[in-house]
Amino acid sequence: MSKIALITGATSGIGEATAELFAREGYNLILTGRRAERLEKVAARLNKKYDVEVATSSFDVRSRDEVVENLDGLPAKWKKVNVLVNNAGLSQGLDPIDEGDYDDWDTMIDTNVKGLLYVSKIVANWMISNGHGHIINIGSIAGKEVYPNGNVYCASKHAVDALSKAMRIDLLPHGIKVTAVHPGAVETEFSLVRFKGDEKRAKKVYEGFEALAAVDIAETIWFAVSRPAHVNINELIVMPTAQATAGNIFRK
């Protein structure tokens, strides 16, 4: 088979844009996400457009049982994964710590931290057996600094930053690369999810400046993956020109 990339959260945004770019570069794909119908549409489109093989697996990374069942259940040929993109992640709410919602906290921690761990453990073992591999963890500027009311989301992305560094150490003897990509403001469904479907509030997040697009992050991921075998990009922080820090955006 051609090289294989496994991308979580591939139904929209950065995940879908990354799948498109890797398909364009001739990679066969394993795409995962919670929205099965949307996943199948993405897979069919990429298969037709780029003539690559696309396997889909619909599950929620928060469920360890679902992750194990679906990934372990893949045919052996699909376990020759070259690149894992841990993209599945989200934010819920924007409240001070004393007013935070327990369910929101659980959703963020279970998705952004535990979900990444569940997928990474399985795929890292495949990579060790295969003798090669590259893990890309999608972090955030929120994993580098903390902003007002970002508390638990920022904590979860700080965990992704720490885990990326730890993975790099632990997987070093196996020759497995680990890269963390930390985006600033990217206009995707992120804010719509954070504000639980409030389109007006989500739209205001990106008013007055040109945010990053999902394809900008996909191209950053590809840059890291396409380096020579002896080169690893440890981490990249990618911001819109109009953004200096998590909370400092120049709006016209």
C-alpha cells in the first residue's frame, strides 16, 4: 500500500483539510469522527477526487472501549500507519472557574487529553512494530498561555503540549517523530461548538480581522511531515498576522 495517515476529527475543519492535503499527496487515509454520515461523504469525495483508498471509523475518542474496538478491528494492512494526526478536540463554554460547568469540563478533558491518549497508545504500538512513524498532535496557543475564562480548555491544551514532549522522549528509541502544532485563531466550527450552536456569538470571534483557515494548519502539518527522515519539527506555533497572543488581536 501507499503511505497511510490516520486523522481523528476528520469530519470538518482542520481534520478535513488535512485529509484533503494528504490525499492530494497520495496517502491512503483512515478517517475517524463522530458524525458517520459526514465522514462517509468526506471519504467518498476524496476517493473519487484523488483515487486513494479511504477507510472510515465512526467513534467518539472519549470512549476508551470504542477507540480500542474500532482501531483494533481494522484489517492488518491498515495498521501500517505512517502518520497519526491527533486532531479531535474541542472547547465548551467560556466561563470563570467558579461558574464552570462540570459536564463541559469532563467533555474537554475526556476529548482533548484522554481521547488523544487512547488513540496514541494504540497507534504508537503499531508504529513501534512497523519501525517508523510520525505523530502530529494538534494543540493550541491555549496550550502555551492562559486567557480569561479559558481555564479548563487551556489546561487541556497545556496537557497536550506536555504529552507531546513526553511522547518525543518515550518514543525516541523507536525512531518515531512527534510534532505539536499550536494554532491561534482558526475560523472553523470551533467557536460554534464552544458556544453550543450560538452562530451570532461564534461569528463575532472572527470579526474585524483575517483568521487562519483550516488549510493553513493542514499545510503546516504537511510541512512537518514532509521533512527528511533525520529532521523532526518539535513544535510550531501558527498565528494570524493580526494576532500577537491568545487575547491580543488587532481588529479593524
